[in-house]
Amino acid sequence: MTAKALLEGGPDDLQERIVPITPPGVELKIPHRGGYEHFKATSRHEDSPEGRLPVYEWWERTEIAE
């Protein structure tokens, strides 16, 4: 079974809010609109359609160098 996280914050048009995490507790870097949205683990958990998941909070965006 793949560990998953619930994403909080970031762009409104970020479609996936429940994403796989490997390994848990490490920063997530989600490709989005020519860059990356960065999410950090919090100590919180929330109920979701896929069960109780750790919450990762948005903290910055970086652009992909062309």
C-alpha cells in the first residue's frame, strides 16, 4: 500500500489534492504549470475520502529552468 498525503494551500487550480508520498515526512515537489509547487509535512492529519492522511502544507513555488 502506498502512503498518501493531503495537500493544503498552493494554487487553486492544482487538481490532485491527495498524492502518494515516498518516503513519508520528506518535502513534496509537485510539477505544475511549468514549475514545481513545494509542500512540507505538518504534524496535522485530516479525514479524507481515502482515510485519515497526513497534511502537507504549501510553502513555495519554483520555476523550471528552460
